[in-house]
Amino acid sequence: MLRVALVQMNSTVGDLAGNARRIAEGMEQARRDGADVVAFPELALTGYPPEDLLFRPRFVTENRRWLDWLAERSRGLTALVGFVDRDGDLYNAAAVLHDGRLAAVYRKMALPNYGVFDEYRYFRPGTSPLVLKLNGTSLGLSICEDIWYPGGPAEAEAVAGGAEVLINLSASPYHVGKVAGRDRMLATRAADYVAALLYVNLVGGQDELVFDGHSRAFDEKGNLAAGAMGFAEDYLLVEVQVERIFQHRLVDPRWRRPALADGPLPLSVVELPPVARPARTTHLLPGERLRGAVVPVASGSAQHPEAGAAPASPADPDPEAAEVYAAITLAIRDYVRKNGFSKVVLGLSGGIDSAVTACLAVDALGAENVVGVSNPSRFSSEHSKEDARSLAEALGITFYILPIEPVFKAYEELLAPVFAGRPFDVAEENLQARIRGTIWMALANKFGWLLLSTSNKSEAAVGYGTLYGDMAGGFAPLKDVSKLMVYRLARYRNRRGPGQPIPESTLAKPPSAELRPDQKDTDSLPPYELLDPILAALVEEDLPPEAVIAMGYPEEEVRRTAQMLFRSEYKRRQTPPGVKVTPRAFGRDRRYPITNRFREISS
Amino acid sequence: MLRVALVQMNSTVGDLAGNARRIAEGMEQARRDGADVVAFPELALTGYPPEDLLFRPRFVTENRRWLDWLAERSRGLTALVGFVDRDGDLYNAAAVLHDGRLAAVYRKMALPNYGVFDEYRYFRPGTSPLVLKLNGTSLGLSICEDIWYPGGPAEAEAVAGGAEVLINLSASPYHVGKVAGRDRMLATRAADYVAALLYVNLVGGQDELVFDGHSRAFDEKGNLAAGAMGFAEDYLLVEVQVERIFQHRLVDPRWRRPALADGPLPLSVVELPPVARPARTTHLLPGERLRGAVVPVASGSAQHPEAGAAPASPADPDPEAAEVYAAITLAIRDYVRKNGFSKVVLGLSGGIDSAVTACLAVDALGAENVVGVSNPSRFSSEHSKEDARSLAEALGITFYILPIEPVFKAYEELLAPVFAGRPFDVAEENLQARIRGTIWMALANKFGWLLLSTSNKSEAAVGYGTLYGDMAGGFAPLKDVSKLMVYRLARYRNRRGPGQPIPESTLAKPPSAELRPDQKDTDSLPPYELLDPILAALVEEDLPPEAVIAMGYPEEEVRRTAQMLFRSEYKRRQTPPGVKVTPRAFGRDRRYPITNRFREISS
């Protein structure tokens, strides 16, 4: 029998000392719980992704120094710690710290270099699966991407190496829908290899990514034995009945598999000496029943309770919105706090984007850390001003009203000689947005606040927004959120409470930038009910326009949307970071040239 | 004897039809010149780098359709054309178009995935070197990165395959000092393999990169037989005396080399049927003497004369500055024109950055396409206003003076209740810069101009600049230019003429942002004579601070600089694109996290 603790922790990139201390605390808790093995996420020691910090020799050296410090604290158990291994080149690696020393190193074999990942920029791939022999049990190690490939190291470890327990250290960034697909894949791997599969994932926000946690323990039939929370630190303690796995293997037809592929990968086997430990008894959690060889013993983190952590409520009628809301809340909190800010400021227009951004900020940071600013213009409607005020009051945030008319007039007079004879157009519209951006930045600079941009993904996709205006800020919580999802988040937040901060009229009125008289978004764009699914097909599914038209969307709207999408790449290059919550975010996830004459649809 | 034409062309990313037409024109010229072979740069058909356009199936399909169109136009010669090959996956490839058909394909084997490159994101590496047999001559093909590795496909092609002529299709981005190192490497490869080495490089600007041209023909001793211009389209025609190469090989001790490495790579050999062609005679260029087997026949492009192309003048006492100036000029012209703009606008402060940016813009686009705007404030000195005006007059550009005081006052009054009791600080400084940025953007929006940012690399490195203010714009010509290099560019431009547009006082006065009374850059920063070499060591050479201190720079200044560098990553994420001219530019070339607790020097 093997007792394993999974520590789902929130590392901070570059904070080697802080991450090491949290790992040491996790080891301590695991030891108190009588665990044989404690596992931490991929690159838990450095944070993920460290990016070009990996090119700083001192960063790698100090990471190794902290690993040695942790090795000394591993007496009485085996700790699997993600770190950067240097040996002629760099490797994304898992250290096996055993009873006071570094006993072995596993090196990640499958390096992701797609989407948001650039691992070939930094690492050389490992070449050898690793099986640890510990008290009569065999454990196979792998890191993140490794487990996504059928026939990867886990297969060699289980089939050739006989590992009954497979442990994967992961840093898997969130997007909506990912958890279900990942769970399905992990369950399949466990069943395929008739092995317990213990998956420990990173949690927390890092620039444009949020890691969702959702660590898992699957039994050898692919049943979920225990699962950790999403979007918060957590801790799982499970026991693996190794003898049961062997019994199941004897009767599982797939275990005596035919040789389907090439020969097995070269396999390393490391025998770990036994460790003296006190006797323990297994305590089943109430309500759990023994279905396979993996038995949950405890969960929940007494170690690092996070203030304000609000994990997704799966009971909500819109669980996707609940999940996205939780993801963004964590991303805001981590971006603000890990960068040393405490307060944020944002513009409140009375519209839906700023309302949802304000709710997210309050849930992430507390109302006392959020400042809302209303900047009405000659084109602002009464209901907008009213909606902004009632939102701020409902949330209990500091609220300023600073009308832009005198500043707008001053610009108009200054520019009048140059603009003489030209009609009011997009120049004046953008000017108003930039006056607001300038005011918010002045407040941010004066008081040391971080400006949140309220710009959403639909607008950024088609370039319907003002650079240095509403697109300005230090962080853009809705950057990867379509307009329709913004509405879903709003309704979710009002449903969930506390309170119903977003005014009904904000939800009900047609979206408008209010930069000229009676302006509506639909003056310039297809209705969002049409625009958003077209954009999802073009961006998130990378489909060509003809395929989107073949799905039944009106040809004219698809053409228009595709043209706007490709023409506004230059704007997206200058937007603030914001968290990825879809399969394809703007930013490093989608790398289009600005200078680009290719048009999929002739105009 | 083999006659080869190298067409150093300026492709546009995504402009498949336009690039194909230019390739067809190059083939036509080569045919008129009696060439056996004509070679074009890497991915000449799609432009380089196409980035995520490669994920659009139609982009790849159309690239193939245009290749077939070109194949039909290859009657009577052999054309080597960079294109994207699709066969289960994508390959960065060279098509061998021979006498009307696609006769063979070479697939790039070494895929760069460092610095600005992400080729593993898009391509699978090729596995086989390729030798073409043509009229009794053997040609070995390779693509860009391939030739940078000793023992790559060129070695297999020459040593195992007997290729007397090695042709490398390249898209090698410029940075200062690169050409000399590249020439040295190419010369060494030619001598190592006792082969003629013909190198055809892309030229032109693409977003943050500029490709420098400098195509080359080296003989089998590593002597430069012919070279094309830098920073302009060009055309080289050479003859290779294949029999001479064979003679040299017989007496070169390294040809009968010992087997030093693993066995040779798997080699493909394609026999090309002979082509009927008229007889030709060899014409040596005047002044050239026959040193090796490669004989220059003609150079210079009658095909695509580029208006305003001003290649670097190697006769200048500062040839590096001349080269960087030529590189940026080309980058501006291509960014502006390929993106469909004709005019640019920029702020003229009277300082050195805006003066040099204005000169570059005028040389790239013509004075009639450049608009300068002076926005004096209460802190602007008389000499600054005077210097801005005299620069604009000397360059003959449109010039507006729009003082910002009334707008600044309007903001001050609006913010007074919130700012009450707080001293004038960076908030007010940034406010002035953002008023200017807003005015420039209003002009750009109203008239359809592109705003050039005048921000330089030294400022961006330490965060000494205002987001949405002086850092605003569509393109930042000096983004990768240190302050000291800005001065060198200024002196070069005044030396070279026409005229001496940059006022002596702009060159002589201490740099100042003029955002508060008597402000100097040295109030906040080390002097540039110290700052710039420290930054070059930290950024361009990726050295840790302790190494920079060990080089003899004052510890306190190195610490300060390193701290400012890492703290201002967030600002650099929102800056406009600008052209890479150093070994390590900010942007895709240097990928640091914003959220980052790692400090190399404890504070």
C-alpha cells in the first residue's frame, strides 16, 4: 500500500525562495499525514512558465540551490518536485527527493511548442522514462505534455516497467471546456495501463494564463477516486492498494497486450531504499466507497487558505459561466498581488463590460480595493450615468464622477485650425475614449493603482475599441471573453450574489459606445448573436471563412467579420495582458503578422 | 559550366499573387540572361515569416496553386523557389521547378526555434539532403538555418553526393554585425566542402524584422566572387566552372577527409533531364579576375528599382551607423507601404530622438509624406521649440505647432478635487506626454496617417517613457536603437546629407523630457555613456549583472539598471512594433514574464 499526497499549489514565477518554502510546508504536511510520496506541480519551484528567465544562469543555479535545500528536508518521505535540471543543456524536470537526498531526476520527454507554449526555445527533451521502486511498489513519472501522447513514457513505465502508480506533474493552463477533456484523457490512460494515475496540477494566474488546479486521482479502471478544487490551492491524500492493481492486471485482457508499436522506450529504474515510518491506518472519507485501488484519505488545504477564493459552483444553471468567472477572479487576484499592487481603478460607463469587470475586481480584491470612475460626455445617456452610479453603490466601491466635456472642448479648440472643414468622425470618437484613458492613467499614476481595461474579446477581434482609450490598462480581465459570455457572466454574478449588483437596465439595453449621438454597436458590427459565433469559428476553431459560411452563417457577415479581424491585428499588439479562457486567445496563443496581404475572402 | 542567377527579392507576407508575379519576372530575366538555374529566397512565395497564416488551410492551398503556376513558366530553366510544402504536415521547402514541371522538393532540416524564430510551431523538419544532377553538374540544396550547422545537409550533399555547387535559400533577419559573421561562416562552408556556395537572401521589412539581402557567391576556396547590395532588391548572375572545382578537390587535403562523424545522412539524388538552350559566352565583369571557379557575370536589378533605396555607404567613417540607418529606412518604408499607408505623422520635441526619426521617415517616404507636430508646454525651452522648427524647415516637411497648455489646464482643473493636496509628480509628467499622444492620434485618425513613435531602446529598457504618450504609435523606428546609437545615426545623417537637417544644438544639449522645470534624463538615469553599455551587456548579451560588474561598470549603476529593466517589462508589452537591429531586441526576441519575482541583484 502506498500513501500519496498531491499538493496543488500556487507558485509565483521567479519567487524561488517563496516557492521553496511552500513546497517545504507541503512536504511537512504530507509527512504529518503519513504519506510515502508527496508530489508537486510541474516547475513548482520556479513557477510556470519562467520564459526567458531560463536564459539567466543565476536563475537556474538558484533553482538548484533551493532544490538541495528541499532535499535536506525530505527525510522520511519521497518528494517529487518540478525544477529546472542543468546538465550541458536545460531540462524541464522532476526531482525525486528521497529521505534527505536527490535520488533521481526525470526529464520531460514531450515538449509543447504550440499555442501558448515555446518549450523548444528553452529545453532539450528527455530520452528516458523513469520507474521508482519504493517499498515493493513501482511508480512511473511523467510531466504534463508527456501524458497527452498515447504511447509516451507512461506506457513504457506501466507496461515495460510494471509501474502500478503513474504520477504526472502538470502545469496545464485553463480554457473553458478543458477540464472535461483532460479528465477523459487521464481516465483513459489509467484504464489503458491498468494503473493508478495521480495528476497534480498547478493553480494560479501568471500574466495571460491561469492554471486551474483540478488535480485528480484515478483508479486503475479509470474511475475518479478523488479530485481537488478548481481555481484554489488544494491538497489530496490518497492510498493506492497496489495488490489490487496487480490482481486487476491479471484479468484485464489489455494488460497482456500484443506488441503494436515499436519496441519499448529505454527505461530507467531506480530502487529507493526503505524509509522508517510509524504505522498508519487507512481512513476512508465518509460517503466514499472502495471501487478501485485508489482510496481517498483526505482533501482540502489547511495549509494555504486563500482569502476570497470562490471556486466555481457546478450547481449553477450555467456552469461554464461559473467556471470562467472563477478563472478570471483568480487571474485578477494573482496579477494584481503578485505584481505588488493592492488597488485597481476602472472606468464605469454604465455598460455591461465595465459592470462585469467591476464585479470580478471586487470578488478578487475586495470592494475596498476597487475604484470606479464615471466620465460622462455630451453623448452619455442619463441611464448610463445612473447605471454606473447604482453599480458602484451596490458593490460598495469608491466612485468618482469626472465629466470630460471641458477637456474635450479644449482639444476641439486646439485642433480646430487643423481639422477645419472636416466632419465629426472616428477621430473625435476616439478622442473621447482617449481622454478617459488619460484620466484613468493619471489616477493610477498618482495613487499607485493598477488600471483595469474593460475591453472584451469581440471588440478586440474586430478592432471596435480605442487604443490608449478603453483598451488602455495594466490588465484586461475580459480580454478573452466574448460579448455574449460577458452577459452570461453578468447574469451568473447577479444569480450567485452577494446582492444583484448589475442593474437590470445594463443587462437589457442595446450595447453602445456612446461616442456620438444615438450610437449603437450594431451601427458598425453584426449583432453579437451573429458576430460571436462567427468569431468563435474563425478564431477559436481556426476555421476558414468558407467553412463558417458552410455552417449556415450569412456570407456577407462572415466576410465583413473576417476582414475586420485581419485588419485589426495592429491594435491587438498594443493591448494589455489578459487571461486566456478560450481554446485560442489573442496574444501569444495566436501569432498573426500585422503586415499581411493574405485575404481569405476577396473583397 | 553552370550559369546561376540569384534574385534577391522583397516579398510581402501573404501577397501570394504579387510574390508569384515577381518570381515569374525573376525567372524571365534569368532566362534572358541564359541562366541554367535561378534561385529565390526562403519562402519567397509566401513572404517570411508567415506566422499563424500557416494554420489557414487556404493559405497553404493557394501557395501551392501559385507554385504550379510558376512551374508552368519554368520552361527552359531550373528555378528554386521557397514555398510551403504540404504532405501530411507542413514543411518549409524549396521547389525545384524544371522545364515546366515540379521536379523535386527539398525540405528544410534545421528549424530555428530561438530568438525571433518559432519554426517548430509550424513545420516538421525534413530528413533528407537533396542533390540535383543537371547537365553534368551536381547541385546541393539547403534552406537558411541548415547552412549554419557544420555537418548539416550541405556536407552530405558535397561530400557524399559530390555536389560542386551548394545553393542556400535564406531569410536571415538583420542585426548589426550579422553580415560579417554570416559571410565568414558561408566562406568557411564553401572552403570546407570545396564547393561553390551561392547564398540568396530575402530583403525587406516585415513587422519587427528587416531582411538585409547581401546575397553572396563564394568560390570553392571561400573567396567572395560576387555580392549583392544590402537593404535593396538586387540580382546576381554568376558562372560556375565545375571542372575547376573537381580539379581543386583532387588537390585539397580536406576533400579526402577521414570519417569523423556518424555515417552520412540519407541522400536523395534527382536527375534533371537536359534542357535545350542557345549557346552563350562568358563575359567577365571589368576589373574582376578569375580566382576560383565562380565568375560574376552581371549584377544589379533592372527589374525592380526601388524609389529612395539608399543602401549603406561603407565609405562612411561610422559604417555601422550607416548600415543601421539603411536598415531602418527600409523597415519604415516597407511597414508603411505594405500596410497601405502613405503618410506618417510624428511629434517633434526639438530633441534628438524625434529629429532622427523625422530624417529616417523623410528618407524612407519623401518629405511630402511626413508631418511634424510640435506641442510645447509650460516646461518647453525656447531652444527646443526653435530646434523643432528648424529641423522641419530643413527637411521641408509639413509642420504644425499645437501648444498643450489649454488642454493641460483643463485636465488639471478636472482632477483637482481628486488630487487635492498632492504634489506635482509623475502623474502630471505622464499627463503631458499623453496629451501629446492623444493629439497625434487625433491627427492620425482624422487624416489616415500612421503615427511614428520616437521612443528609443534605452528608454524602453528602463521604463523611462510614457505609455500612450511618447510610446504611442503604429511603428517605432528607434525601438531597438540605443540612445548613443541615436546620436551616431544623427551625425551620420548630417554627414551624408542631403543638407545637415539636425540642428547642432539638438546634438549638443543634454537629453531632457522637459516634463517638469529643468528636468534632465540624468536626474533619473545613469548617463547614457554608462547606461547604454550596461544595457547592451544585460540585454543583447544576456549577461547576469555580476558579470557586468566584473566588466568594470559601477556596481550601484548596474544594480539600478537591472532593477529598472526587469520592473518595466509591462510597459514594453504595449509598445508599437519596431525593427530589430541588434542581436537581442525587445519583443518576440526577448520573452520575459511580467509577473516575476526573480531579482538577480538583491535590493
